[in-house]
Amino acid sequence: MARRAAADNVLQLNRTVTTNLTLGPNQAERVWWDAAVAGLGYRLRGTRATWVVRPPRAGGRSSLITLGAADALDVTAARKLAQARIGSVAKGEDPRADRRPVRKAQAITMAKLFEDYTAAKAKALRPSTLANLRTHISKHFAELHGMEVASVTRADIAKMLRDTTEKSGAQASLRARRTLSTVFAWAIGEGVAEANPVVGTNAPAEDIRRDRVLDRDELIAVWKACPSTDDFGRIVRLLVLTGQRRDEVAGLLWSEIDIDAALWRLPPTRTKNGRPHSVPLSPTALEILANAPRLGERDLVFGSGSGGYSGFSKAKLRLDKALKIDAWRLHDIRRTTATGMAEIGVLPHVIEHVLNHVSGYRAGVAGIYQRFEYADEKRAALNAWAEHVLTITK
């Protein structure tokens, strides 16, 4: 039988109970024992709470073993771990020997976890998704790098999310939260982590619905707030005029643009569906590109580093503060452009070709055999849309 303290130290432990447990005056440490699993304890040292287990041992002497941080393990997980540890002792195994591999696992840092996860997923993720992952790791998760995986608590994650919200905005923080939760879920599957400390943290913002379309006044406000005098403004206006994806525009190459043909040719390596895609460029779109500065021999149109433009979080945060438009994201522009073209009379199948969508009539067998590109219809549609945008934003 595990050694227990006084009866008032035995409680039916759950989240509500443990949240209200505090140390008494002059107490540096205290353990409360679980009434459901003999030997499982909730230990409080200062402000740090951990789950511990004291398996029964022959001779009456037993060792107190730490299972993990209370923020990282809920009571259900802690009970399962405690029962497993008690069961191993009952089989004659040495609990101190069991602690050596645990310590080895705890020595894995978050930086190493991020490195291993990126290496494991590099081939499976789209280039844009991989780039976003690396941005989160290098920027938003920087303060976690030196921490051991097993030591990261829910409070650590909550602080990181607050910092990210303050620096990059609520939506960037929300995406960082999703990404980090995915990393921890993978780590659990690899046996590197016992629990996901992201679970239970407050979401920095509500998920923006995926059917959001900017109304006429919102589109006008966005267009006027994003003049084509800097990279972000040029990108936003090209998003409106072309209806293409954000990362496709942000990674635009001069070598993809045929000025004489007024055409932007996207290679299959740069499209979501892996198909080559041609985007007719309206006179307004060509004017925006003509005013974009060329940086020496650099093929990328936007940005200044080794990749395309990457300052979306801060620029969008500034834009949101200036416009006060209800929850929206840049991808809504693509949906807004498609809806706008439909409203001015562009046929649905032409819109799908403009967007490079493989859905609707292009899906299934029809999509396999129907490869007509509707080049003239796409050009007419985008020219008409550009004229409409210029008319309403005067």
C-alpha cells in the first residue's frame, strides 16, 4: 500500500480541485493524494505543480517519482501513467531504472523537436505551408526553443500566444497555435511527449468563417488603403485584380511575366493543384507591375530577401487598425473577386478557370478530358473586373 499523508490530504482530484489548491503559510511544498488511484499525488512547489507517483515497494520504502507538469497532463492522463508505473513495480521492475529513459526524453529541447518535425514533414507539405511552418518556428516559437519538451506547460504556451498576438495580430497567433498543437500531436505519436500543452489554452481569436466575402464598401476601403506604392499595397491590389492565391502573388517572378502578351504564366510547381496556369493581366495589373522596382538581377518581384514577400502579419495588422473591418483575411479577397466577377456577368466555368479551381464542372472525368483553357474568356473577364474595380474606387 502506498504511503499516505493525513486523511485531509486525500482528495478526489480533478481540474477544479487542483486549481484551488494552495500552500499554507511557510510551506515550500505539499502533496495531495488522489482518492481514485492510490499512489498518485499532486505536488505543489511554489507556483510549480507536478503529478507524482509513489509506487509501493518491498520493505516499506518507496520513491516519489515525477510524472510530468500538471499543466501538460490532465488528471486522466496522470492516472493512466501512475497505474502503469505502479504496475511495473508490481512486476518487480525498478522504478528508478524506468526514470532514466524518461529523463532522456525530457532532455529533448523544443528546438530539436521543431527540427525533427520539419525534417519529417518537409516532403509532405506544400512549399507555402512549409515556409509558414518555418516562420512560426523561427519567429513565434523562438522563446520555446531552449526549453525541454517535457517541461513546456500550458502557461508557457499561453504567454507565447499573448506575445504573438501583440506583435503579429490575433490571426497570426491563432495560426501559430494550430501549428504548435499539430507539432505536439506528432511528438506524442513519436513517443517524445506525453501530452499536448496547447490543449486548453485560449484561442487568440475566433476562426474566421471561410465563406467571408467583402461587400462593396469593404472592398473599396481595402483598395484605397493599399496604394501601389509599396510591396504590400501592390500585392493586395493584384490579389483583387487577378483572384489568385496570396502566396502565388507574393512569390511572383519577373520570369513568369510576359509583358508583350500581358500574361502571367504560373508553373505547376507554384500552383496548389500542380497544374500550369496562365493569368491574363489587365492594363491596371500591368501598370502596378511597371511601377514595382527591380532589384538588380533578382527574379522575385516582391520582398528583399532570399524568398518572396513575407511581411503580411505586421502589414495586415496595420491595415486592420486603419480600416476597422470585421473579421476578415487576405484569402477573402480571392472569394470576393470571384463573387464580383459573377455579379458583373462572368460565367461560372470561366471564373473557375480564372481561379485555377479543379471543382464544379472541372472535377471528375470532365476535368480530366476537358483541358480547353478559355484564354479569351479569361482575359475578357479580368479586364471587365478591373474596369469595374476602378469605377467603384474612384
